[in-house]
Amino acid sequence: MANQITIDQLPNATTPLAGSEVTPIVQNGQTRQVAVSAFNTTNPGINQLIGDVTAGPGSGSQTATLAASGVSAGNYTNTNLTVDAKGRITNASNGTSGSTSPGGSSGQIQYNNASAFGGFTISGDGTLNTSTGVLTVTQSNGTAFGTAAFINTGIIGSTVPLLNAGHTWSGGTQIINFNATTAPSPGVLQLQLSAADGVSSGIQFNAYAANGGMFFNRCNGTNAAPTNITSGNILFAINGSGYGATAYAGTRATIESKSTEVWTDTAQGTSIIFRTTTTGTTTIADRWNIGGDGSLSAIAGGAAGSWIRTANYTVATLPAASTAAVGSRAFVTDATSPTFQGTLTGGGTTPTPVYSDGSVWRAG
């Protein structure tokens, strides 16, 4: 845009504007310059900006002004923005969070439970408490380790026992239940293993270049202040039971070890007792005792008592004495006129006990 001046401000022709284009005119006998378009022939440039950034008009340095965008100055939370084609923010407003607060309770750790919230907390005693009842851990190859173990209820749900700070099981009875139905009451036991229907339950001990074993330790007193074993204390018991017509029975068979004296560090005698239940009854009784000296003793148990029953043979059907260990015993039903320690002749009617001397069977 050309600089605009009045006629009276026009210089005379003898003093033209430096570096300007002029058109001379005559006024009152004097020559004037009009239609001035100011430009600098040495350093031509822009003398005015218009649009988003404005400056001038004027010669020399001009202050540039950036047009307001319409966005209020300030801080925004979870901001929603509008950006135009020139990269300018033309609108801004507060928005909402892109995620929602997790479900469950404060202090829970969250995991995916079929696209829903699954959470668990770890108690001070090391127990893992689940909100959904099942916590599945997947191996790196994508296969699941299986259903986790459960505490107390014995049915899917409730809590999962872990090791406490002392690296031991904590709490009351621990039930590992692989069955969809509640496990039978464990009574006073501290650990119960319940198998799925049709599957045997058991515990396997693997050892490598060493023996596998099951060990039972007992003391009197307390764990913090143990005292010695006294005579007649049960050191261990292996018990068997089952389901009757309407309910689970109590113990019906037992192998039990007892102390036979007050224990010291040099005297620790034991015995093993076998108990069974007489057929047709529910009464369990001691049957046999293996003493500390290795002797086998029958223990009276009910009207029938207890006895050793050997296999019955005829003389002809006895196994070869040379294959039976010396001292092996049997019973024959057809001896003929047997004499003590005499050799046997069959075909008779006399029942008699016999033993092997390693070469022949003899009466006695």
C-alpha cells in the first residue's frame, strides 16, 4: 500500500523522497510529487503483515502480534484438544479419564477373570484369599497348572493356603481338594488330600541316589520346650477307614508303633501293633505285637483270639524243601503215622504241622 500524504506535505521537485517513485505535478507554479510509493531501492522488504500474525504498516522495525486462538489460558485435566490443519490448538476442554477404577476392594491385586474383575489379597499369615474362588496359573507353554488347593471348606471357593513367614503351612486343617464336591470331614488332621471321582489319591516320594521315606517325630511337652518319650507313647499310626451304608466310619484298621520304655539318649525301645476289626462287627482290637526284641506275639482280641494260620497242603503238594528257606513252616492234612522231626509219608488221615530243614520236610 502506498504511503498517503497531503498535497501540502508533498516536497518540491528539487527535493524528491529518497528511493521513492514519484509523479511530478504543478501546483501554484511549483512542481510537486504525488502518488508516492515508498520503497527502499537498496533493501526492499515487507512493511506490513496481515492475517494470523499482524505488523505495521510502517517503515523500520514493527511489533508483530499473534491473533488470539480462542482457547482460554490455563491448566486442563485429561484434555480434549482440537488442532487445525496448520497445527494450531483451536479448542481445549477438560475431559474424563481414559480408564476406570479397578473393581474389588482396596488392597486387592487384580487379574483377568473371563473379562471380569478377579482379585486376591495376601493375608499376614501368607494365605491367598480369592474373590472368585479359583486362581489359575498358566505355564509359559500355555497349559494350566490346574485348580488351586483350598482351605477349610474343601470345596471350590474360599481361600488358598500358602507358606507363612516361617515357610510352613499356617492356619487350621489344610484341604487339597481336586473333587467338585465337598471333601469328608478331616477330623483332627492338619492336611487332607481329596482326589477326583474314580482317581486314586496318594502321595509319592521321589528320591535320586537316595532313599524316599516318611518320617514321624514325637516329643512330649511343647515344640519350644520338648520333653522325652515315656513308655506306651504312640510314635506313629497308619489308619484305615471307609464308608458304610450311610456315613464314613471311624478307624477300622491300624498299624501303630509305641514306645516300650521311658526314653533316654541311649534307651529307646519300641514295638509295632497291628489292629483289625472282626468281620461282622465294628469293633477294632489289637491282634499282633512285634516286640522290641523282634518277637511276634498274638494278642487276644474277642472270642476268637488271634493265631498264626499257615497254608494247608497234602504231602504231595508241598513245595520242594530245597526251595523253601530253612525253618519255613506249613501244614499237611494227609500224613501217615507222623513222628516228631520224622520225614513225611502222605496218603494218611493225620493233620500235622511241618517244617523245612532245607532238604526235606519234617513233622514238628
